[in-house]
Amino acid sequence: MKFIISKENLQYALQNVQRAISVRSPMPLLTGILFECSQGFLKLTATDMELSIISSVPVEMEKEGSIVIPAKYIIEFSKKLPDIPIQFEAIGEGKMVTIRYGQSEFNINGYSSDEYPRINIVEKGYGFSISSEKLKDIIRKIIYACSNDDSRPIFTGVLLEINGIEAAMVATDTFRLAIKKFKVENPSPEKLNYIIPGKALNEIVRIMGAKENINVFFCQNQAVFEAEDKMIITLMIPGKFPSYQQVIPEKFNCLIKTSIKQLMESADRASLLAGEKNSLIMFNAGHDSILINVRSESGWIREDVPAKVEGDSYEILFNVRYLWEAIKAHDEEEILIKLTGAYTPALLSAPEDDNYISIIVPARTRE
């Protein structure tokens, strides 16, 4: 393997794949990145056997070949290279790479690519195309509600439901729920349900460009997201996603309309004092406002947010971070908060858009 590449292209490809590297794997090969050079392109692959990312960039190729290079060296070293053409050459039966830049060179011991796990995509099943901008917007609106608790893997994933051209992404950690409905151009032959790891969806937001078109398809236990010069392949999470429709309130006793900007700024300021257990939000219909009170060992804060309030008045405890993240995911000017009681879930939505809702479960005590 021998090729010349620009620093910009090298760093672009490395940044795309680096999150899939298995840092603590007992298999040394998985702590490296597979470099494959052929037909004028360099293809980088990283995998932890659950998430795989592939990125391709053009190079000036002199000889085809492949090698696995330890990620911790090549990623940091690439940042320190001068902005000049960089030559890579595999030597020693493909187990060492020489990197030349100007009159200098750097030699790294690597691994033979023969034993690197092959990323096999089995026969494609149902799929659809979607703009990167649209898909990233959908993910941003729901991903905050995913759990980080690996002991409950179902809740670390996002449910993708497709029925004909109607689709929805759903995320919940049991304390909050986010649902975004959308349409796909290619109708599904039947109702389909897939649980996609939140980690993989975060990578879509991170590396996919705003103007790209993404081909999404499913094959057995894999979900694949393919753009022009990169691909994300993830194992889907087995199991049944909980029935979320039953927690969505249908009738409400209190409707509150307020400015997203003002409410988010107030919640953000309040969150500076709020710990995980100390976050109080109080709705007061009598004053046409929302009062946000937070008390902690460090002090207390009271925020008065102007709002249009209709119906009953409630005093409700919320986790301030949960509230702030839910508000932040909405990108309209105003938000509608619907309540049924002090201890029942609150529903947040845009005043005139039912395609996106989020739900927060109140805390039950001040402790």
C-alpha cells in the first residue's frame, strides 16, 4: 500500500470513524483503524463489533493495499502534521506503516489487515431515502429522551415505526418521552418496527453533512445509513419496545402557552442551582405566568415567565434538566404545555403541530 493524501482529507476521514473505535477491547485489532487503498480512494473502517463507520476520501494512489493502524497514534499524530502532502507506505509484510511529510518520517507498528473483522452487509431489506437535514432534525428532537443506562438496553435505543408512508421515531427513558412523526417516500410493505441504538443515531448527527442524501435500509439485525462518502452500520437492539401510547394524555385541565426562548432561558438559569433531586416548577394560572422555583444547598432562585394560562392551576415538581432539554428540542417561537394534574405526565408541543410531542413525568416529592 502506498498513497499520498492531503492533511485535510486524512483528518476528515479519521474524525468520521473515530467514535466507532473499541478503546477497551481485548482484541488489539479493534483498537485500530483499517486503512484500505484501491481505485484512487482510501477507505477507513472502525468497528466495535456493534457500531461500524466507514469513510472514503480520494488519494493519489501508487500501490493498492491495506493495514490496520493503532488509532491512538494516528489520530493524534494527524493533528500535529504540517499542511502538506503526506505519503503513507506499508512495509514489513503490511505490519508497519511509514508516514512521510516533507523531509521527515514517522514509523508506526500496525497489524495485518487479514485478521480485521469484515463488515458484511447481508441482503438488503426494506429501505428509504431521506435528506440528511431532515433526518438529523428528527434525531435531535428525540435523542435527548434516550437512556444512558446500559443495564436496560431497550431504553438506550430509538424505536423507528414505519407503516406505509407514515413513520415515527420514539425515545424514552421512562421519565420522559419524545415522538416525532414524519413521512417516507418508499411505502413499507407492512408495519415495521426497528430499535436503533442511540449511539448510532448520534453519529449520524455528528458526521453526516447538511446537504447529503442518506439511504437507509435494514437487513436482518442491521440498520445501515449510507451517504456519498461514508456509511454507518449498526446492530439493532433486540426485544420489544414498551407500549408508549398509553402514557400519552388525551384530556387536559390546564393549557399554557409561552415563549420558548423565555422559558428555556429561565429553566437554564434555574438549572445552575438544581441538582438531580431539587427542581421545582410551579404553574400559577392566576398571575398569567409560570413560576419556576429551585431550592438547593447553594441557594434558591425564582423565575417569573409570562404565559397565557387557561384552566386549573397546579404546583408541579420537574427535574429541571429534563424540562430544559425537552424545551430546547423544540424550535418554534412558542410552546404549548398541557397538564392533567400535579402527578400526571405533562405534554409539550408546538401550538399548531401535532407531529412532534414530548412528555415529562413529574417528580412526586420535594426530597
